Amino acid sequence: MAKARNSRRVLPGFGLSMGYTVLYLSLIVLFPLSAIFIKTSGMGWEKFWHTITDARVVASYKISFGTALGAALVNAIFGFIVAWVLVRYKFPGKRLVDALVDLPFALPTAVAGIALTTIYSQNGWVGRILEPLGIKIAFTQLGITLALTFIGIPFVVRTLQPVIEELEKEVEEAAVSLGASRWRTFSRVIFPEVLPALLTGFTLAFARAVGEYGSVVFISGNMPMKTEIAPLLIMTKLEQYDYAGATAIALVMLVISFLTLLLINYLQWRANRHTVSA
């Protein structure tokens, strides 16, 4: 009797939990995504190929994925530094800085886009300083990257903080006492431990940036072939009632994003495996 009581779980058994999980994911993820495939399949191969290989569409793919990748790389580097400072150091205003990291989560993306455009435009507070130096941010791909960096930084910082907190300082001190330089200590002791979490944060920031619309539409200028992102082109197709064309562009973005995330997850698995074996 006591054994039966101990075997009780707060949550239901595997069968019921698994059934709920599959149903939930089907309603929220699989069914909406399958609708993209179904809608696109009615186009025919020739029209589908003509739509996704249009010069304007291809340019929007390059801009969307290129700027998203650049923003995710910037966040991976500087997000690690921010997370390290917040965990390892005590300084006045630390709680304020920690709260500011979450600001992109709370701030509507459209508001963020307007604010960034105001600051970095030719007559903005920062833009008027950079303009004489030949640096133009607003209405360029650099501005898009800046906006995507802004909305992606919390993913990297919040993913890294728990991992850095669990790092044992004694191991670092032992490496230094054995004569290891700062760079060797970082590359051989610290970096392998945080690499899986860093890849996770990079993946989240990249995935968030690829589909971003609100914060980019203002600062990009929406110039075809130059600063027009794929989500904006999808919206344009929808406004023209070209639903099949919109789903075709979305389908290509979905496939490329899935393959990219699959590759990053594989690298993360390799990093985790290497860390465990070490």
C-alpha cells in the first residue's frame, strides 16, 4: 500500500501526457505549418519556382538571413560579456542593468523600430554624429542588423547566466595556479563549459531575428533589392491578395530556417557530447 502511494505522481502518466503533448503541438505548430504546404501545393511547380526565384524575392532572402545571422553573432559575443559581468561582478546599478536586458521582451517591436529610427536617422541623436564620418545606419542593412541585435540580446544573456553561475571558480583558479594564461584558461576551461548554452542562445536569437517584422519595417526603409526583408514581402503579397505567393515565400523561409536550426542543434549536440566526455 505504501509502495503504491509512493508511485503516485503529481502529473498524469506517460500515455495521457504524451497524448496531450502531441495534440497541443499539432494544434499550435503542425496544423498551421501544414497549411503553408497545402496552400503552396495548389500553385503548380512552374509558378512556385518562378515566385521563389524572382530577383526581388531572392534579394529579400539574402537580407533576412544575412542580417539575422550577423545580429545573432554579435549577440553571441557581446551577450556573453554582458552575462559574465552580471554574474561575476558586483557594481552599483546592477539590478537596473539586469532589468534592461529584458526590455526588448516588454517593449512592442514597432515602438522599438520607431525609437531606433529616430535615434539613428540622419537627423537623430546618434545619426547626426555618424553621418559626417560616412556611417549611415538608418535605412540600410546595418540598421536592420542593429534592430535585430536589439530584439535578440535577451535570449543569449538569459541562456548563459545560469551556466556561468554554475561554473566553479576553483577550477579557474587551479588553472591559473598551474601557469595557464588568461586566454588559455578561457579557451580550455571556461569556453567548453558555456559553448552548448551559447549555441542555444545563438539559435534562439537567430530564429527570433529571421521572422522579425515590427522593429525592422521602420528602420529598414523597405527599399526593394536593398533593404526589403522577406517578412515584409510576404505582407505585401497578402495585401495584394496573392496568398499562394505569400505562402511560397514563407515555405522557403521555413525550410531554410529548419535546416539551419537542425545544423545548429547538431553542433550543440556535438559540443554537449564533447563536454561530457571531457
